[in-house]
Amino acid sequence: MGNKINTNELLIKNGRVIDPLNNIDSVCDVLIEEGRICYVGKVQKQMPEDKVIEASGKIVCPGFIDMHVHFREPGDEEEETIRSGSHAAVAGGYTSVVCMPNTDPTIQDETSIEFVHRMGRQTRKTHVYAMGALTKDRKGVELSEMGLMAGAGAAGFTDDGTGVQDASVMRKALKYASMFGLVVSQHCQDSSLSGNGVINAGFNSMLLGLPGMSPLAEELMLWRDIQLNKSIRAKYHAQHISTKGSVDIIRKAKQEGIPVTCEVTPHHLLLNEQTVAEYDTNYKMNPPLRTDEDNAALKEAVKDGIIDALITDHAPHLQSEKELEFLYAPFGIIGLESALPLFGKALIEDGIIDWPELVAMLTCKPAEILGIDETKGSFTKGKWGDITIFDPEEKWQIDVNKFFSKARNCPFHGWDVKGKVCYTIVGGEVRYSSERD
């Protein structure tokens, strides 16, 4: 392709086009004009060679949307910047990402929301959105200036990294957020039960001599929030659920018609608490890795449509931080550049769902939760030409040393996987090509 592609016209030919929102799954073409989707079908138009992408054998779908990443800017730019994180995003097929507000300082006013958006635009890679903090300094005591942040374009609100402990504060937050129609995204964790836990509570934590984090810490807050939201009916979203109990609570709430959505990470589908046995801090997550039974319940929930979105919880850290003792090392791993094949390994190779269902959980479903479905998440004519093209059969080995992210904290280094991003197109412009990788 070289560097000749511009935003005016682009034709993607002969790919397996999957657009779950419009029930499209066929071999055809996608035409982009002026950066927007123009036509999906067989295109007879003759185009200059440098404006055509041949996609035979590839899947062509709306650009992936990750509604849960940490880019560490402002405050910890040595770990990740909006620029480096954006490069990692497009390399993973993501055309839109949502940054969490637990930066230093906290993203909790209109100026900080605008800062993240501006830095994202200047980087010219993926679309970068930001959620604002639910409460001031994420202390769970006083609501933040949610109205001003909504006016600045906040994608929603969360105190991610910690849950709002006070039920009365959470109730006010749900009520206030509902006025703006924005999602409240909760890190469900009752601190009185999670304490200083660093892994899943149970036999394994006793064996390793590490403090455990009870599954009830997640499930109790989730249950409480759903009860609070019964009458308010705000857009409530449970982040990175990890237990069978959480699945059961959400399944029941959905059956009762209570508005609740949720997300899951690849590591909570593929890894379990046994992997912590070597005290490798790349397996230290929050919420922690759970049991085989939890893994199976999460996969079943994906199959049943209980889980709405697939996310990475991309959480970069310095190598020196992750080399601390297990008790003192920070939680979290990076995930943007390895997500597609890992979700494929967990959900496609195991026969849980098919590609159209997986694509939906990476595109139209998160777009709907975030309220950006008017512009993103499908190939509906007139929407932005945000497109991911990937080879579902290409085999490769995950090598963190080749990542665009500044960080290297990834437990999947060396894994043999299948499924590789070939092109990431944002607004009709090729922002990533594996040919130039």
C-alpha cells in the first residue's frame, strides 16, 4: 500500500465482511468515500491501485472498540502515554479506546477530559475517549463535576481501580448520571471483604501464603448496585467480572429487565489462580485470576449473551515495579496488541461462539453501551470508516519485545496464537498495516 492512501477514497475488496449490527456476513467489498462508509457489496468501480486493499481470506469488520484501557497520562508517562498507547491500540485492531480516569492527577473535570481528547487527536492513531471519575479524587465521598465533564464529551463515569463503597453516594451517582444518559462503569469490589488481598481467596492463597481476595467482594457490590439501580434505571456497567457468582447475579438481573451490562478480559477467560504458583507478578490482576469453575462460567456467559463486551483492561507498568515482591507489585497487565488471538483462543477455538458473535462484542455492543453507536460500531452508510482487517488463520508467537506499548508486563509472552491484525483503518485512513510493522 505504501503511503499513498488518503482519506478521500478507499476500496477493500473480496474480504469476508462481518457487520453484526446489519446482519452482514458475506464475501464482498467495502467502499469508503470522504472517510465514511459509502457502500457494502460488490463494487464494480475502477480505483487506482494505491486506493485498493485486497482482503481475500481476511475478515473485514467495523473497527474494534475497547471501553477499558489505562494510558497513564497525565502523571505516569514513563509507563505509557496517550501516543504510545494509541500506537498499541491500532496494532491490535482498535479504532476507538476509552481511557480510565485513575491517572495522576485524576481525570475529574472538563479540562482533563478535553486534554485526553486533544492528545488523542494529535496522535492521529485511534479515537481516544475518556471516562471521568465518579467521585472527587476517586475517594467515594463527594460526586465529581459530572455535568461539566458530560458537556466536555466524557464517555461515562467510573472510579475504576476501586469501587464506590458508600451506597448512598452510589445511588446519587446513578441518579445524576442518568440525567446525561451516560454509563456508570463500576469496579465492583467491597474493600471490607477484599482487604489487602492480592490473589483469589481460597486453598491456593493459603498454600502460597498470600492474602486472598474473596469473590464475595465483587459479588456483594455488584448485587448492591443492581438493587440500587432497580428504580433509577441508569446505564449501569459492571467492569471485568471474574466470578461465577457475578455471572449468576447479572443473568438474574437481565431476566428481570434491570438495566445492566458487563465486560470480561482475555486473562479471566484463559488463566486461573494456579498460574500464580511461581509468584510471577505478571499474573497479579485486580480482580484476581479465579478458578477453573469461574473460567467456565464466564465462557458460558459469553455464549448465552450475558456478557456484553470484550475488553483488555490494558494496564501498563514499569518493569522495575513488576519486579517487586508479589505483595508489593502493582496489579494489571497490558493487552491491546494480543487481545484478538487470545479472545479467539478462548472463545473461537473452544467452540463457544463464532466470529460474527465475537466481532459484535468488540464493535456494536460496546458502541451501544457507550452511546457512540450513531457514528461507530457498524458499516451502516454514513458512519465513520473505522475498519479492522484481520487474518483469522495466521499463526504467530506473542513477543512483547515487538509491542508498541512502552510496557512489557504480559503473561502471554511466548504463546503460540492464531489470528492477526493486518490493517486498522480510522476515518478512512490506514493507521496501521502489518506490512509496515
